[in-house]
Amino acid sequence: MQHRRLRTAALIAGVAASALVIAGCSSADSGSSSDGDSDTLILSTFPFGVEQLQEAVIDPFTKKTGIKVEVDTGSNADRISKLQLADGRDPGVDVMLISDFYAALGQKDDLFQKVDAAKVPALGEIADFAKEDAYDGPAYSYQLNGTLYRTDELDQKQASDWDLYGEKKFKGKLALPDIAVTAGQLTISGVGETYGDGPYDVDTAFKVMGGWAPNILQFYSSSTEVTNLITQGEIVAADSLNGFATDLVASGEPIAWTAPSEGAYMATNRVMIPKGAAHTEAAYKFIQYLLDVEAQTASAKVVGDLPVNPGATIPDDIRAVVGDIADDPIKAGYQTLDPAELVPTRNEWVDRFAREVSSK
């Protein structure tokens, strides 16, 4: 199950990992494709789980379509920087898999072209939250925020209550994510929703979380940190993404994961076409394949991704963690966040979190 560990490490690293994106194919006008080889596709993706993605999606796509895929990896930040440097010309990338926050950052700088729904029939099959108008490209997977907890210390009702993090009897036995990681903003928004005026009420969220801070052993910044803490019994609970629990639950550890009773938020990973991409015809074929039932099912099984196509099969190890939430997260009470509320405030909120929460 090592591949799941690679995947979950990246869920939390989302906004912090670094790597390199290669340069290069032929140039093209902004937002349009050139006469490049339609049998070639350059895919930019995260620097983790590449072998699993190759097995689940890329190789079957090539076998089905004959289109060869060159894979480039890099952090969200580095890959966005690459597009910025291209300035609308061919960036050497035809399709980009990227977290929702960085997709929104790229859109702010007009780095992506809007995916044409008429060219992707599978868009008619996927969940509504996966094709929000706020983004130029659809979601192909998502992550749920909740609480990872020891079942020999807590029951599900206790773990699902945000008040857990303020309980003095668990002082020094709890963990929360740093704002820099994917679960960080989801936690802040959940607290703002539960105790304040909504998911963007950071004044209330930071005040509440600052009050919890003396109870928190660690504001973690990697999945390894939090999973080690809970398996070794140093903490009894931590706010985390659902993917962190998959291997732990499957291994028989006395650990479970639960959704919060209120203030439940999720993040998405998006598939985007950069402006100036040289092989847009191939890009659209890849997006169609990625969102279809075949690839969604394989990605869930091999990579550990929660699928956005309701027709996909949910593996038993994922369902053992999230249950029926995977069938319809919106019906189960989960919400997505509006990138328009997050991008302009990001730097300010990061600074405030350090001063008002994690340094307490």
C-alpha cells in the first residue's frame, strides 16, 4: 500500500512541494493549438503517485487512443510559475493536473483556457461540484476534511465535534494542520462556519483556534508527521484529509476517520488546459478519458482518488473510511470553497494564522 502513502503525503503537501517542470514544444498563439503532432500529449502533474497514475490512467489512455503521453512533474507553485514565464505562448504543457487553489491562482493571471464542454461528453456524467463555473477546468478528484482519531480513546460522536480540540483533558494529545497545507484552509473554514458567520469568517476562526492552541501538540505540515503521531499514540485525534486514514484503517490499527458534524468542506484537484498549449485536440481526448467511468474507477482503485463520476466503483478500502459520503459528498453535507474569497486574502491569512494561532 506504499502508493497510498505517497498519495496522501501529497494531499497535505499540496501547496508546499517543489519540483521542476520541463520546457518546451512548439510555440502557439494564446488560447489556441498549433499544427503539432496530435498523437503526442505533454501532461504536467504532481511529483507523487506518478507510477500509479501511469498504471491507472496514462497507459490505458495510450492503448485506447494511440496518443503518447510525456509526463512532467512539479509542485503546484513551480508549475504555475512555468506558465507565467510562457506568457501565453506554448508552455510545453498540454494538460495540467493541479489543486483547486493553484488553479484559481493561475486563472487570476489568465494562464488557462476554458474547457469547451462540447468537446468533453463526460462532463455530462460527473457531479455538479466538479464542473463549477468558478474554474476553467473540471475536477477529476476530491478530498474530504474531517478528523482522524484513535478508536481506543474516542468514539465517533466525540471525534466529529469541533469542540474536541478545546477539551482540556486532551491537552497535548491533539494535532491540527498548518494553513499552508490543503487541510489547513478547510479546517479554518469549518471552524468559521461552526462558530462564526461562515467559511470566510477568519476573525472568529482564528480566535477560536487560538484558544485551542495550548491543547495542540503540533500544527503539522506533512502526512508523515500526523500519521506517525497517531499510530504511536502521541495524539488521540487530528483534523485531516480522508486519504490519510486509508492505509491505517486497512492495516487494522485502532484508528478511524469521520466527517465533522458541521462545517464540512472539501478540496478538489482540477484538470486544466494552459493557454498556448500545442496539442489541444489530444488534451481534450485525455480529459474525456480521465473523467469517464473506466479511468475514474481505476484511479480510485490504484491511486486512491475519490472519483467525481458517480458511475465509478468505490474500492472497499476507501469506503471503509468515508462510507456513503463517497456516493454524494454534497448530499452528505460537504461544500466546496469559493476561490474568489481565498486568492486575494491568502498572504494576509497566512501571516495572521502564524501570529494568532500557531504561535500561541
